[in-house]
Amino acid sequence: MKVEMQIKPISIGILMIIYTSIAFFSTMIVYWLMLIFSFLLVFAIKKRESIRLFAFYIILFAIIWLVPSEIFYYGWLGALYTMVLIVLKLFPIWILAVILSGFSTSTIIYSLRSIHLPNYLCIGVAIFFRFIPEYREYLSEIREGLKARNIGINIFRPIYSLELYLVPMIYKAFETGETLSCALITKGIEYDCKKTSYQDLSFTWKDYGVILVGLIFLGVTICQKL
């Protein structure tokens, strides 16, 4: 499902940059405000996806809150505990990434070109966000394949369990790369000429409002650290 053109991808991208710059330095109050604002954005744009993200966040938060932290101090459980903490800390950014992945590739590319970024960077960023949902589908296909072969995940063998997903994903990545290369060459996307778009990507008050909220979070974080 594509994102409706209410908030432009550039404004979401700017907000992501602001979030990234203060993610590990903000206080808990700013963190909660960033998280709430991100959830409000994704709920306004992609309601079904917001419910899934909220459920996933609650599960991760419950793991950290309810399970005694002492059992995570050693071995791979400690690494898992640290990974969950990092995911929770960066969750506002993941939410924005989900929003960006809903825009079409051409919309993201033209938005980046409008701020005069290099063509190779525009293509790379657009493809990255465009294929986030695709790789989620790949994971589902791998999971179904494992079920059909009666192969399960063993929490006591994390490396083996990771290989079950990693190897097929690498194969899919190479297969996707070949397909993309052919598609880009066919469409002449690297041809040196001025590109146009039939979509109106000019900023509205909603875009300026989103950026203003991000700048407020940035200013509050800087003031608290001074």
C-alpha cells in the first residue's frame, strides 16, 4: 500500500536525520516525545502498519521490563538483551523508515533530486527504503519454507538459527540485484538529462510542521546537554 501524498518523503527524511543525531543523547522525556510523535505519524499515514509496530514495541518493552535483567548478563543472552535495548532506543527511527518505505521509488528519487543530491545516492537511498517491505516478504517465504521442511529455530543454537535465514537472504539479495540492474538499464535512469515528475512534491504546512517538531526535539536535547 502506497503512502498518500500528504507528507512528503523529504520531510520524513529530515526528521530521520534529526532523530538519528539525538537518538543516543536525548533524555527519556525527549525519547518518549519522539516515539509518540512517530507513532502519530505512522498512524495517520499507515494505520494497519501502526498497529503492528505498536504490538512489536510492546513485546520488546515487556521483555526488558518483566524479565529479570540478571539472566541476560552472560553469554549470548547478554548480547540479545543489548540488541533489544538498542532496537527500543532506535524505534522512533524505525517507524519513520517504515513510513518512507511506503513511498514509491520514483517519488523518493525525485524528492532527493530536488535537493540536488548525486544521482547514485538518490537511487541507492530510494532502493533501500523501497525494498524494506520486499525483504519482509522474503523472510515470510523463508519461514514457510522452513516449516515445510520441518526445520525449527533453536534458541540454544543462535548461530545455526541465524544461518537458516541469512543464507537464503543473501541469495535473494544477489537475485534482486540482477533484476534491479536490468530494470535500471532498461529505464535509462542514469541518462544525463533533467528528470521531471508528474507528482506535486512541493512542501505544505504539514511538512513544515513535521520538520519544526523535529527541530524542537533537537533544540531541547542541545539545551539539556549544555
